[in-house]
Amino acid sequence: MTSTETDGGRRAIRTRRPRAKILPEHARAHNRSLVLQSLFHGGAMSRADLARETALTRVTISDLVSELIADGFVAEQGVREASGPGKPAILVDLARDGHRIVGLDLSGSESFTGAVLTLDGDIVARHDIAVPAEPGGILEAVIGLARVLIADAHAPVLGVGVGTPGVVDDAGVVLAAPGLGWEHLDLSGILGDALGVPVLVANDANAAVLAEHTFGGAGDDIILVKVGRGVGAGLLTGGEPLRGARSAAGEIGHVTVGTDGGPVCACGKIGCLEAWLSIPSLSSRIDSGAVADREGLLRDAGERLGIALAPIVGALDLSEVVLSGPSELLDGTLASAAAETVRTRTLATFHDELQVRMTEQGQDIVLRGAAVMVLSGRLGVS
């Protein structure tokens, strides 16, 4: 799968995670990514360490490191403490303070959130704005928020990553986001032209699953279910994002779960997963019921989620389900019911130990996923 970078009107497609040597005509950019990936995850090491780690020659490593130092992405960190005879090795590392990343999370119903992040995904500045009442003002508000964040970066901005509701294609075009009033909107291109920096755009759940993989320790074959005013999912198979033929993979909110009717969904159908599980819908049913009904309602919602997830887990042989949303509703009873339902509806030999858990990244997961998008698209690091 690929990330798309917008820079000066041109778009270059790059793979998320380099794994081995490739064709000579692509080798230099790929090998740069190998070096940066090794330093991102492994920390400071010598040029000889990098040669062993990447299987590149020492001459190639020396040339690449010199180039990356000149570009401001790598810095020398001093010498390693001597442990034997010979000249101590000079350590190099990612220049983690040399650049900043701007992330935008447009998934909120009342406010949009933006942050300035380090290359390690740590948030150093944050700004929120209210969602404009009129859809026509949303785009300008997003551009204004991004400009404020860039001005607050106090370092060169590597790029802007955006997690937005809706269906987003590989080029950063929002094909459909009804809640924002967007249809076939080239958000990546518009922001890139307005801001003068590379911009990458993805669905918010797809951004979130990248954060869970890079910063949350998740495996390579997972589904992350993001529950808020709607329900969406991000998928990784073999460590790579799964987008689908129409960029709509993970749109599970309008899958009908059960044949027993249910609440009317905003899309007009009866019994969609979103109608059972979205936070407004679930909270409303809990608030209107007796206190004793709470556990039953959560269990039922978890079972409905499990019904939707079982064929996905079975077909893709996923190892983990991660939930993102209010932990007071999703963790515990609901998560346990979802896990049990998936296990009973899939081949037990393979999925009996399936884990359904909450993310530990809280409300910042989309912002951190936006940072991963930029790291991947600009540096080949994830």
C-alpha cells in the first residue's frame, strides 16, 4: 500500500515500510528509508551498526549518512563509550528535534483538533477550533488552524497529516464526507497549495490504526474500530494499510448486524452497527434505561460489534482488535462480549486467543496517526 505526498503540485507515491533492497533505479531513495527506519526504531548507532542492520555496504552507508546529515534528518551524537582497543565509533541518530510535524484531527463533532508533534509522535503544542456551523466555512477554518500550527512549530515542518471522516482515496481526495459537506474535495491539494508544505490526508480510522501500529505496539494484522459519532475501522494486513478497491475498506458502520430489527440509522436502514454502537446512540439508550439495564445494553452492543467483526477477522486472519473511543463505554463488558462473539463465530483453532482491547493512546490517536502518515510519506519511516 502507498502514501501520497503533495509537494508543489506534484504527487509521488511511496511505500510505507521498506523491507529489502530493490531495483537500482529506486535504490537510493529506498536505502535512505532503510537507514532512517533503522534509526527511528533502533536509536543511535554507528555507521558499522547501520551497515549490519540494513545489509548495505559500509561505503553506501557512509555516503547515505553524509547526505542525510546535510539534509538535516540525521545528526552525529558523539562517540560510543570504548569497550576495547581501537578508535571509538561515532554514533548517529535521527535528528529528532530538527523538524516538526503538524497533525489535524477533523473527526470531532464539536471541535477540530490540531497539534505540533516531534518525529517521535510527542505533542509539543495543541490548538482547537469550534466546528463552523455552516459547512461552507469548514475548509477555510481548517486552513486557518493549520496555519496557526505551522507558525507555532518553531522548526521546519516536515509535512501536515490530516485525519478526516469520510472516504478518502490514495491521492488525498475526500470522495465523500457527508458530515462535513464534502464530496470529491481535493483536500490534500487545496491544503498543500495554501500552506506551501507537503500534505497527506487519510480517513481518521485509517490514521488511527497507523498510530497503534507505530506507537502502540500493535501487530501487523489488526483492525482498529473507532467509535464516536459514527463507527469506522482501519485495517492493517502484513503491516500495510488495507484501503479496498474504492478506498472504502473499514466502512463497517452501516453493516446490518442481526435480523431482529433495531434502531433506525441516519442512513435510513434498520439495525446498522452505527445505530447500535455510536456513542450518541449507545449513550441515549443507556440514559433512558434503568441502571440495571446498563450492563445488558453494553453486552448487546458488544455482541453486535462481534457479529460485524467475525467475518472480517476470519477472512483476513487478524490477530487483534483494538477499540478507540470512550473507555467507560467500550472497555470491559462491551469488549468482552465482542471478543466472545467473534470467537464463537470463527474457527476456534485459529481465533480462540483473539485479543479485543482498548488503545492506550486516548484522544490523541488520530493526531499521532497523522504524524505517521507524514513520516511514512516523507521519510519512508513507520
